[in-house]
Amino acid sequence: MKQVIFDTDIGIDDAMALLFLHYAPDVSIRAIVTGFGNASIEHTTRNALHMKERFDIDAPVYRGAAGPLGDALGEGYPDFVHGQNGLGDIDVPDPAGAPDKRNAAQAIVDIVRESPGQVSIVAVGRMTNVAEALTLEPELPALVGELIVMGGAFGFNGHRGNVSPVAEANIAGDPLAADIVFSCGMPTTIVGLDVTNETVMSAAYIDGLRDDAGAAGEFLHAISRYYLAFNQRSTGRFECSTHDPSAVAYLLNPDLFETRDAAVRVVSEGIAIGQTIWSAPNPNYFTTAWKDIPACKICTGVDSEALLDLYRGTLLLAMQ
């Protein structure tokens, strides 16, 4: 049984990822921890509670970071992508429950201390909660089984930034936190735009989920209208990249991905703020910025057809 902390700024693709996790066999969601990003912390926490109650997800919700540790690229929230409420502006009724009294960072620390080496963190928003957990528990890298991050862009397969020429949104939203996390030695896999833009959900694919995947499929179809419309305006295609679900796919079946090991740093100021840079070890660099930086795994390729089959199959299996 895979034990998972889902760290999310619940927007549309986050919701897709959460249902993927929820319906996957042999997965236990230990916690949903929220953060700012696709919408305000108030909206993302409300969205998490809504999904927990709507789909009977047996996991506590913990409210997390409301803002970045340091400078970030841009201000406000991408309501033109995810809507004002983060879920494509569908109706989100007031939740019956409330988040746990512990904050997200403390919850992360407590859970991995209870089950050292057994818990995976799937982080599909800013890295702020994980960075704050590191402050609370410097031994966190040794306690976490693995950290799977949806974020970054390295130029593989021709994919670079989506909020600047070089920066991806999750990393650009708190570059300092990402740099801290990627440099800390936690076993980390980065699932960036290099692969998430390679896997595309067409309108027909999402229609199929609506028709065949019960209440979950109908929900995903409803929230995706806003997302698809944004992509049509920006790319001319009524489809969407499979960003956050790709991180869950790596958790469930890492063999779908090609990876390489490399040290990763994040630019935390200036014109390239939010850029993720990878490097192989090189003792001849004229800088100490890369000295003793542990390697992460970077996803460089993906079997897109198999990933889409896994996503659809997981939701349909749960309907049986």
C-alpha cells in the first residue's frame, strides 16, 4: 500500500490528480495539504474540503502556506486559467467540515515521523509547505520515502517555461522554496513540462470520461470547460496538457517515464526567476553554487498513450 501526502493548490488539473490518487488501488491518502497558487489559500482549502466530501475521500485536510517564502514571479492568481474559485467557477457549496487545526508543514512532519521511509509526498503546487516542513524537521529528507514534484521545465522535448520563457508556474510561484527543497537531499523526482506537455487530454477523451466514469467523470468534464477554453485561446486547440496527473502517474507506474539524475537549482531573482537548471557534476565550475548539491531525478520522456490509458482505466475500474 502506497501512503501519500498530497500537497496541492487545488485547481482543475490538481482535481484531476486527486481523483486519480483517490481511485487508484493500493493507495492510502494520509493527508491533503493545501497551499496558495492556482487560487488563494481560502479557495484551495475550500476546494480540498469540497472534494473530500463530494467523493468521500478518507483523508484529513490541512491548510498550508498563504504566500511564498521569498520573491515570486507575478502577483495574484491565474483566474484566467482556473477560474476565480480554482475549479473553473463551478458551484462549490460551503463544506460541512473544516481543516485540521494543525498546519500543513506540521502535518507533513508528524506523518513522516510516524511512518519513516514509508510515505510519498506528491507535490503539485508551490514547494512552500515542504520547505517549511524542512525548517521544522531538518531530518525530513531521511524520513520521506520519496517526493514527486510537478514543476519545472528543462528544455527536454522542446518544452520550456509557461509563465516566462524559462519558468514554470509552480516553481515560479515560490522559487526560493523550490531551490531549498531540490537542494536538501530528499529523494526527489521532478515531473516537469518536459513530459506533462507531451501528454494531452483531448476534448473527446474528457467526453469519454464524462460518459463512462460516473460522478467523477461528470465532475472532471464540468471543471475542464474553463481549462479547455483557456487552452483554446492560448494555443488554438481545445485540449489540455496533463500536468498534475502526470505526477500521480509517476507514483503509480514510474516505468512510464524516462529519467536522468542531475543536481537541480532554481533561480530565485532577476529576469530568469523561477528557472530550473540541471547540471551533471563538474569540478571545473567557477562557482560553488553547485558544490555538494545532491541529485534529483528529472523526467525526460513519457509513454503518453499508456499514461492516458492508466488514468482512464483507474477511474473506470473504480466504477465497477
